[in-house]
Amino acid sequence: MSSTGNLNDKFDTSFVYLFKYIIIGDMAVGKSCLLMQFIDKRFRSKHDVTIGVEFGARIIRIQNVALKLSIWDTAGQESFRSITRSYYRSSAAAIIVYDITKRNSFENVVKWLDDARENGNKQITFLLVGNKNDLEQERQVSFEEAKQFAQDNEIGFMETSAKTNYNVDQMFTKLAEIILFKIQKGIIDPKNESFGVRVGSEYQKYLASISNDSKQDEKEKNQKVDPQLEGKYVQLNDPAVETTKQKNKTCC
């Protein structure tokens, strides 16, 4: 097992909630590169194959709430599938990654999704991610096809590029918004770690800071949240408008 990210983030307890993520998908679709880009803001064109799991952590703020994201990057090989399954059970979110230039990796998404649903907790939030959208000329999976799959299976969807950093922060923060929304709605008990969530040292201070008025404001704000945050489908702009096209091939 290896780790990445700022050491202070790994051991810092100054957060309100910790959310555990798991990244799954076939080998060489760019899972590790996405994690590295999010944690360290860097891209490595040649990356060693993940053996078992890798780990990264980062603290972000959503609605002025400090959230620690504990992210587990899993190996895509079949031989490590049993290890991967053990991480589903206590994850708040599962990110299923495929490579838009490798159709087979998209066709295998259904297996990853079924496996996660079978082994994960009942409130796990899913996000389908089509990586490497900087390689538009080599695309084998259309945005529309993947979007339809996500809608049919009631999961979120977006395309990313670990190389150009397109939508990388958004994929992690969008999931955090959804999980926080579930906590605020009482769908997830933050003290029940089987949901992939736990409270940090700032939790009691956070509760104490919420007056009756602010609780009402929070309730009204939650009622106005985009219904897409209910954990179903994430709508994004057409990639044809925002995708940065690259001719040079990259592995991740």
C-alpha cells in the first residue's frame, strides 16, 4: 500500500466530517492519475500499476464545513477483486472510472457497479467517470451513451482528464456535496461509520455554532438544493464545448 498527499492532511483531525471514497474500474483507465491530480496537483504520464490499494487524503470546505476526503484507489486486476470488495462495505462514495478511448473498459462498468452495489452499504453514492477526454480523436465511448447508462442506473456521471485537470476537483467535491446533503437530511447518520462517514474534532464545535435561526436557514437552503444532488444524476456541460483536445496520447 502506498499513499500520497500532504502528511498534515492524512493525520489532521481538524474537520467536521470524514468521507471515505473508493475509486474502482479496469486497469490503466487513470484511477491513480485522478487521485494524484486531486491530491498533489500533478500529472505523471507513466504510472506504476497499483498493487492492492493506494491512499490519499485532502481537506476541502463545502458550505463552510471542513470535510476530510479519505480516498482509496484500488487495483483494476481481477486478482485483486477480493481485496477491493472489502473496501466497499464502509465507503460513502464509489467512483467508477473508464477510459473513453477503450470501449472494453466502459463495457466492464456494469460489472464494477453490480459488485459495488452487492457489497457496499445501502447509502453509497455512485459517480461514473469517463477519463482521458483530452484524447477526443481516439474516443470510443460517446458522452451521450455514457450519460444514458448513468441515467438508466440512477448514478451520477461526468467526464474528466487527469492530464489537463478537467473536472477532477469537481468529481470529488460534487460527491462531497451529495454526502453532506444526505447527512443534513438525516439520510446518513454521521456517527455510523458503516456509511463511510465519521465525525472529526470540529464536530461538536460545528453543532454548537448552529443556532435555531441558522438551523432554519440551513433547512430552507437544503430544500432549494438542486434535486440532482439527491444522489442520482449529475448534469454537466457538453464536453464538445469545454474539452481540451490533445493529439499526444497519454496513459492516464
